[in-house]
Amino acid sequence: KNIQKILQESQNIWFGEKRDKKVTFWVPAEFAPYFKKKAYFPLQKILKNRKNGDILVETCVSNYREIIPTVLSWLEHITLAGPADFKQMIGEILKQAEKRMRS
């Protein structure tokens, strides 16, 4: 019964029925309009609007791998706010990428 809803909310193969992991990140004012016009992440919502135009965006996922490609594509423009384990995962991905580039 829920499979149609699950598939509609999914970005790739890393999905599940229980979306219990919340990820938040700050988007600077110059890129905020993109996130206001389009949902780049499943269940994306804007939590805060700063006076300077920055926005705090939240998404809910069942598996962090679902959003890693999108996060990496925006990483030079956004600031991950949490959770700590996701930030650490992204840090490890970047370390491994840097290691491969040096070899």
C-alpha cells in the first residue's frame, strides 16, 4: 500500500519505508532561490529564513546514501549543520577522494 508513496519520495536505490534520519544544512542567500523553487532532497523543507537570506533546509531519509550524491554536488555552496554522524560520513568520503587523487 505504501510502496507507491515510498517510490515517489525516493531519489535512488537507497530508500526505505522509515525515514527517521534528519539532515539539516545552511544554504547561502545566493543559492536559496534554487531550494525554494525545487526540492533537491526527499521531504525537503525550509526550517528557517535568516534576515540575510540564508535558509536552513531539512530533509528526512531512511539511509544517508540516498542523499550523498546530491549533497556532494552542492557541498561547495552549503554548510552541513547535522547530524554529526552524517557530517563525519561526508568527511570520510572527501578524505578518501583526496587520497585517490594524490595517487
